[in-house]
Amino acid sequence: MMNENPQQLKEQGQAAFQRGAYDEALALFEQAAAGFAAQDDAVGQGEMVNNMGVIYRVKREWDTAVTTLAQAQTLFQQAGDVNRQAQTLGNLGDLYAARKKRDNAARCYSQAAALFAQTGDGDKQSQVLRALSLLRLRQGHWLEAMMRMEESLTTAPRLGLGKWLLRVLLRFALGLMGGR
């Protein structure tokens, strides 16, 4: 396998992940990360490290997942890839939310939303704002949950009729509550 290029290893790792063969995928992503690092491809290396962090999260190896995702975020930051940095923050937010570390999750989701806004990726910005809204709802922070959901719907590039109506209702309710 050492003769294979990092892109092939990445594809094999993705296939293994889809099959649920997490240990195999992890080994392939580790090899691909080393290959990308040898090519001075920080973005490719960061993608593999991010994938490894997701696997650690799925395997419930929480501390390793946090460390690995933080490493991926650093790689993306150094490479100047703001969108992938935001994706990694979203993954960290999901991890913290699963661990019921809600303040950490909220911080990560907020940072990810701000970075997605910088890149103009309204779809992903909308997704992390929705996650933040649901997190705040679980915490009983109703007003902030409503505000984040309305913001999520406003940043979404496309709204179906149901989501458009929800946005209208949220804006109305927020107006009544003094949130807008």
C-alpha cells in the first residue's frame, strides 16, 4: 500500500468508511495524511486528519477526536482554507454536543457560522446555525434558539414553502418578544 498515492489511499479510506470498516479507514487516512504531508499539501493532509477525527468521534474516542480535529483545524488555518476550517469547527461542535459540553459546542458552531459567512457558503452556514439553534433549544434558551433558527433560515440559499413560512412565523414571534 505504501506505493499508492495519497489520493488513492483517500478514496480507499472513504470506501472503507462507507462500509463501516472504521479501523481500516483510519489506517488508510493515516497513510494518506503522511503522503499529503510529504507532498507539502496541507489541505490534503488536513482533510485526512479531519476524517480521522470523525472516525475517532464515531468510535467514541472523545479525547483523541478533539485533539485530531484541532490538528486538522490548525492545518486548514495555516493553509488559509477558511471553508474547511469552518467544517472542522462544525465537526468539533457536533462532538461537544454529543458529549453534552454545550458551551464548547455553541462556541464552535458560532465560529463555524462566522467563517462560513466569510466564504459565502450560506448552505453550510445555515446548517451550523440550525445545529446551534437546536442546542440552545435543548438548553432552554428559547429566545436565542429562535433567533439562531431565523438566522439559519435567512442564510439558507433556498427555502421551500414550509421553511419560508417558519421564517415568517419566527420573525413575527421575535418581533413580539423584542428579539428583532
